Amino acid sequence: MSSAREVVDAVGGTFRAAALAGCKPPAISNAIARGCLPSTTFLIFGAELAERGLTAPPALWGIRPPRRKRH
């Protein structure tokens, strides 16, 4: 998965994603338009993706990886 739209489609579309997230469909549509899913859906959508054998990078939720220490 490389976009918010792909994640939403993979979990069943806008209405299913909204139901899973406990929000209204426009919130999901707005997230797709921004290109960043709500961080509160990271574990919820991640579990749904895992059931389908899929993954998505945390960056799609605005989650940055830890900085590597320079030696």
C-alpha cells in the first residue's frame, strides 16, 4: 500500500473504514484528500490489512520512524 486511498479500499471502502474507525464517512474522505489517515486508525486498519495479508507504511498515518543515531 502506498496511499491512503489504497488502505481505505483494502479495508472495504470509505463506509466500512468509517465504521471501523468510529467516525463518519466524510472524515475518511477528507483523510484520503489530505493523503494522511488519522493516527487513531493505525492499529485498527493495520489489523484489517494484516487479516488480508497486506501492510502499509506508518507514514500514511503521519507516523515517522525513529531517527537513527549517528556514530
